[in-house]
Amino acid sequence: MQTAPPPNLPSELFDNTPLTSTKVFDNHYCIGTKSVVVWALQTSDGIILIDSIWDNNDAQLIIDDILISHGHGDHYGGAQY
């Protein structure tokens, strides 16, 4: 279930308009939405998502595994999923 943005944050931070996934090199991709992007690594066992965007809804779009690289809310939000 998607929740409304907190009133103290700009709504642009929650723009879930998808961006076209871009292959950066080899098996590394940049994926995400207008508000936040993450890295994806394609492996023979599936996709590893590095960081997990804002929330469980975002993470559920593509993940098999998640690696959390740092503690910003826009990167660990879907880790619980």
C-alpha cells in the first residue's frame, strides 16, 4: 500500500514515474523512477538490487536479492520486503 508523502518533504521525492532501465556496462544497470535510482546486477541466479529504493512497493518490482550500501531512507526502504 502506497502512502502519502510526509508533509515536510517535496512531493517530487515521491514521483514513481518509471525511468527506462539503462545498461551502464557489462551486466550492471541503472533502474528506478524520477525520484530515485538504484543499481542492478544481473547474475545467472537472478537480479541483485543494490539498495532498495523508497519502500516495499518499489522493491517488489524487480528484486531477487538486495544489498544495502548505506542508510539513506531512499535506499533501504524496501529491505524489509
